[in-house]
Amino acid sequence: MTSNIILHLRDLRKTWRTQNFKFTREQKQEYDMLVEARRERVKYFYDNDMVQKGPKVARKKEEVQEED
């Protein structure tokens, strides 16, 4: 289910746009549940240091010297 959360959220947002920017009660409950599940998942990643913090530092490759 975790991998499909974003897809379901995207579908609900698309539906929301086509419904004149309004959710039905059931859609709103489903949207809130999915957003909460996504927030919990992201919090899990941050709590377990599974995200990059700070800028990415590119390493320079050492030039290989060919012997003649």
C-alpha cells in the first residue's frame, strides 16, 4: 500500500479538480487518511536517518594515468 499512496493521492486530486474543487465526505476521509499515512512514512525515514541531509557533495574521480 505504501507505494500506491502517492498514486491514490494524485487520482484524488485529479477528481477534486473535475468536481469543481470539492470532495465528497468519503473522498475527504480517504484523502486525509492517505495524507496521514504519507506523513507517517516520511517521518519514519527521517527518524531512522534514511534521508540525505545537506547538499550533495560530488566526488572528483581520480584521473587514471596510463603508462607508456
